[in-house]
Amino acid sequence: MTAPSRYSRALRCFIGIVEREFLRFLRQRSRFFASLVRPLVWLVIFGTGLRTMVDTGVAYEEYIVPGLVGLVLLFNGMQIALSMVFDREMGSMKVLLVSPLPRWYLLTCRLMAGVIVALPQVYAFLACAWLWGVRPPLNGYLYALPAVILAGLMLGALGLLLSSLVEQLENFAGVMNFVIFPVFFASTALYPLSRLSEANAVLAEVARLNPFSHAVELVRFALYGRIDSTALVATVVMTVVAMALAVWRYDSGRILRRSLAAS
Amino acid sequence: MTALEIRDVSHAYRKPALRGVSFSIEPGDFVLLLGLNGAGKTTLFSLIAGLLGLQQGAIRVLGHEAGRSTALAGCGFVFQQSALDLDLTVVQSLRYHAALHGLSRSDARKRIEQELERFGLAARMHDLVRTLSGGQRRRVEIARALLHRPRLLLLDEATVGLDVPSRRAIVQRVRAQCAEEGATALWATHLPDEVEPGDRTIVLHEGQVRDDRRDIAAASLPDYFARLIASEMAA
């Protein structure tokens, strides 16, 4: 029997990590429904309620669908972070970190597995939105795929970075609320930048700089077969920076040093 | 080439955890690292695994720098804290580990069946890990550590929390396995009754190696620790 090449070992490792994430996801069916209910409440209840109040240039429900896709991905990014903190506390993180592949690769696999798990959630939401009458061109669903993946990678990388900063599982719920709601509301997910700047210039500037806004705009343009190059560059840069910082934090042993010192 | 070489390793958190630890282990040896809780065993294991960065000294694992992929490829770890996914089945947990070590599906399947058979867990392979007893979970973890045929097995308090018969069964199983496959093992424990006559025993106390020999009789070890602690107190 010949020894497998470095690439086939790396590929098997990637498949193994994705399979584990899927198996865990399948065991937590409520997670899937929760990820659908959240954006659907926004779409059906808030979307209907605010339809006549917010001028977005298009039907309000149509405007907020990309933002709600972003919401699904944002929660998924937080889920990646939560799962990393959980694995660290439960000890299974060590199994990943002592496998014979570079740590940056292992963490990247973990991030990609998290994003792959998010894809059925995003498309299930888009299917529900279609039933509710939000119908982008059919090929838009295909064009949106790379944008959704990229946005998911950025939000997942931010989640990984966050997981390296949170010390204990108990603190995580508070941190999630502290991150998710300001990031979601201070963005272009629910109202266009032009409307925001009329109301409050500072908030508009915050929304313009918010990486989540770029993720949302990337998905919005892609759904209609277009590329927002600013959003694309900002999302790629943010993904690389967040991932590099997360790898540095995990690689330097800071996280485990803290837990060992505490014991 | 030594299986494990630890040279003048010191490590501190807020206070020192290891101070000038040095020893080496030859291939095929079964060595006990004996120390009370807080002696520095887990810190030493984390350094060998590359989970912590070295602050001082050097560690070479199977001829490679500790923590490098080449070193990790030849090692099997059992951690003090259980590291199993409770929501996966036994076979899914082992398959995940096999994938992390780059085993093909067919190799993994064969080895998983073999290891579970050896550890008496074949009938539980499709059960969720959370439904297993503490002893069964520990056996799964040891089977997992052996799955990729490591040349160096590092077990940190692998029998912690188990009753005496379960502990004995696990220690015997690992000893037999190491002898069968010619693997080297470093077994960290705070339980003197896991030492057998003729075992090389390294005593770690307050971050320092206090003793390293083959003739520490199991029966006298509790006294040995009592004397050690008394001498520390007197000092």
C-alpha cells in the first residue's frame, strides 16, 4: 500500500471536518428551523408592516431579502464561534489541533464546513421568500451562490476571531447579542444608505463602514446578476484579515494557555 | 533515535508550572509519569502536543520538533479531559479522527472495526457517545488514539474517574497493545497502583522531575509521595 499524498490527506481531512459539521447539524434540527424562522419573521411581519413606511425604490420585502440572507449568515458565523468555544470547553478542539496538518488549514476547513452547512439554510429561506412573492431572476439564485459563500466566509472568519477572544461559554450569549444586533441594525440590511444619511450622517457612516453592509450588498447585487466591486473587495479583505488574526490567536497557544492556567 | 526527548523544559503561567524538566524515552518503552494533581503533567503533555508554545528548553518527538505536523503524525493522544463529540456515534467519532489523519475510507473502516473489537465495543459502534458509560468512553478515546497506528502514545490521566476494575482493564489493554505493536507509551497518572514492578517511572512533583527509575515498587509509592510532600513542607 502506498502512502497517501499530502493533498489526498488534506482532502480527506476537509471531507471529515465537513461530514462532522453536517452530522452535528442534522442532530440539531431545531437549529435549522430557528435559522429560518428568524428571517421569515422579519420578511412576513416587519416587511408587511414597514412596506409603506420605508422608501427603498423597490418593494420593501424585495429590498430586505438580501439583508435577511445576511442575517442567516451572521447567525451562522456566530454559530461557528459558539461551536468553537463549546469544542474548546468540551476538549474536542484538542483533537482537531493535534492532527498532523497546519493549523491554518484546519481552521480554514472548519470555517468552510460551517459555511457549507449554512447554504441549505440560505436557500431554504430564499425558497420561502419566493413563495412570499420575492422573486429575483432564476439565474440570480445561481449568481448569488459565490456571493453567499464569500459573505459566509467573512462572517464565519469574524466568528472564529470572536471565539478566540471569548474565554468562557457562559459569556457567549451576551457577546452574541452585543455583536449581532448592532451589526445588523447599523447596516444596509433593512434600509438603504441614502435614507440613513438623510436621517443621521454618523449612523450612515457607521453603516457604510460596517463589513456586514458589504456582505449584504454583495449578495444583493449578485441576486440580480451584478457585481458590486467595492463590496467584493471589502468582503475579501475583511475575510483575510479576520482569518489571519484568528489563526494567529489559535496558533500562538494563547487560548489553551488561558484554560490551562485557570486549571 | 529516541522516541521522546525533553531537555531543560520550563514553563510558567502566573507561577512556574514546570522547572528544568529533562528526560528521554527509548522506542518501545512503556513509561509512567507519576505526579500528584497540579504536578505539571498536563502542561508537559500540552507542550509535547504543541498545544502550548515552548517558553524554555527543547522537545523532540520521534526526531522532530514538538508540534510540527511530522511529529504529530506519529503520535496518539488521550487527554485528561474527555474529547469526544457526544452527539456523534462511536463509529462517526472514530471516522472523524481517521479523516483528520488522512486515512482512506476503506482503511478507516477496517481499523475502526479492529480497534472496537479489541476494546470490546463492537456492539456499541452505532450508539451515540452520550449513551456510553465513563469507562466505555475512555476505551473509545484510547481506540481513537491507536487508530492511525502511532509510534508514540501519550496518555494523560487516561483512567481518571473510573472504578478500579475498569482502570485495571484499560491499563492492561494499553500495555498489551503497545507490546503487540512495538509502540512507545508515556502514561501520566496520579494513581500509584498503575505502576507495575519493572516499569520505568518518572516522578514529577511541583514541576520538577524528582525521581526516574525502574525499581519504584507500587506498594511503597503512597509512602513515597507522603515523604515527598513532608520534605517539601519541611523545606
